[in-house]
Amino acid sequence: MTHPAYRWPDPDRDYLNGAFIPGAADYPPRWSAAAAGFRQAMGRRADLDLVYGPLPRQRLDLFLPEGTPRGVVMFVHGGYWHLFSKAHWSHLAAGPLARGYAVAMPGYTLAPVARLAEMTAEIARAAWFIGTRVAGPMVVTGHSAGGHLAARMGCADIPVPVARVVPISPLTELGPLIATGMNDTLKIDAEEAARESPARLALRDGVSAHVWVGAEERPAFLWQARVLAEEWGCGWTVEPGRHHFDVIDGLADPDSPLCAALLRGL
């Protein structure tokens, strides 16, 4: 594995995950295959492509546990707001399902078609829709860019029926991303960074939060996680031995520390 040559400051290198993960290119097809197999195995307990809005990607998959759900977990996928879809992650529903919770996985409109504020509004709309389908407390989690959107659901300016948010490796302070090459696609400006950075916004009263990140992640992601935990005054966990691509694996295991943190206090 060859790392890019270091120069400082280098915002692109700060947020370049794949170059520092052995076999990084193998992860997306592995995720996709595991997710497809999981959906097939779920049979009638998988309610796929439910429409929560008028736009093409405003669809969500809802996975139901055996018996009456104790509540619902919404997982928001990552991909720097311009990659992947809900279809890559279905298998991560296994942990909460085994604990008796339904799991919803929404799609949302990606950049450059949508700006971050529009994505935030779409996930909020999905949360309201999910609340009409499943009774009980709602937990919102998400990974990377999805961690950003999950954190936004806990912010004081977003009135959604959410009891807890657990952002995983989230992007919480958007200012540094303005200097990256991917901002040619995202179009984040100073005003949007101020409005859409969870670390600059208050946690909504009545919502609990916990931030999760892998110990082997890029330093920028460790910083992003810590900043949110400090600003919100909530707990955060640095999981040993985990990098940006496998830090989500615990969601598939009902006995994992991540799954326990997800549902703590409910």
C-alpha cells in the first residue's frame, strides 16, 4: 500500500481514508453482497423502497424484528454525501433487529444534485415518516457523512421525534472540508458550514447522544468525533483496532459494544 506524499497543510490527505486501509477497494463490493444476501434472507420482514418523499432517492428500507418492535433505529449511510446508496448496508440491521428493534435505512439525494441542507431536510422527513410506521423510541445513527446527518437529527433546530443519536465517525465541523478537492462537488461555503456543522449547534433538549469512532482512523476523524463530544458534553468511544471502513461492523452484532451504546438508556 502506497500512501500519498505528505505535505502540510493537506486537507485532501486529512480526509483520504482508503489510502490508509489495506484492501480498501474490496470493501464496497463486500458490503453490497452482504447487504443483498441479508435482504433476501429477511423475506417478508423486509419492506423495501417505501416512499417518504417525491424525489427519486427518497425511498427507505424497513426491516422488522420478530414480534412487536421495541422501537426503531434509523441508519444513514455515508460516502462523503455523494457516494453509495442504502442498498450497501442492509446487513448492518442485524444487531438491532436481534435486540427487538426495527431498522430503517433511508436513501437521500446526493451531491451535486442536493446541498447538505437539503439532505438534512430529507433525513428529517424520513424520520417523521418512520415514526408513523413504527411505535416506540427512535435512535438515529449513521456513518461518516451519514454520521453528520445523524448528528443533525439531534440538533436543536431540527424538530424530529428522535430519542437518541449515535453518530459513527461523523463529520461534525465542516469548515476544513471547504479546502478539499471534493468540495468541487459538495459546494460547501462558509454560511453552509456554519448552518450545517453539528459541532456549532446545540443538542436538542431531551435527546441523548454518544459519539463513536475507530482508534485507527485518520487523525481528522478522531478530531471531528472529539469536537462534537466536547461541544455537546456527551460521551464518546474510541474503539480499539477499528478503521474507517470496519468501525461499523459492530452494528451487525447484537452483543457488540457499539450495539449496546446504540440502545443504551432506551
